[in-house]
Amino acid sequence: MADATNETCPTYEAEIAGFRQPMVTSIGIIMGFQLGFLANWALTAETVPAVSGLADTVLALTFMASIALFTLVLFRVLNNRTNPQPGMGYQRSLRYYLAALILAFSGLAVALFV
């Protein structure tokens, strides 16, 4: 019969390793599109400021906040410090990730209808 003290606790890699890489990849893709969109938007506005109306302001602010949240999530997911409860930390990172995603798309939706 196996002794309970000899059993090892699941490590960070074993517990959330399957979720880490897809999140990093999706953050990279989404942030790449966001930054590309903002760069193209800024470069096409040659004579007037790129942010000139309410819709532009809403879009710019939500995209910047979304990029900041995605950067925080990327830091949290790639951080290799030992975490006593990696599952709990991942759940918090997932909430931040979803908040950033909702913020980005809601900013686009508001900009379309304002």
C-alpha cells in the first residue's frame, strides 16, 4: 500500500502546462492585430489627428487598456516564480485575459455605433 507522504504534489508545469502555450499564442496574435491596427490608424491620419471624435477616443482608450491587460496576463503566464497554487493563479490570469478580450471587442462595437 502506498504511503500518502510519498505522493508528490502536481507541479506548475504538470498542472497548467497544457493551458499555458495556447494562451501565450493567442495573446501574441491578438496583440499583434491590435498594434498593427493602431499603427496603421496612426499612419493614415496625416493632416488631422488620428483621434478626433468620440468613437476614436473610445476605441483608442479601450485598445490601450486591453493591450495593458494582455501584457499583464502575458507576464503572469510566463512568470516562472514558484507559485504554491498555480491553478488559482492561472484562473486569475484567465479572468484578466477574458476581460482584455471583452474590452477590445466592446471598444470596437461601441466605436461602430457611436
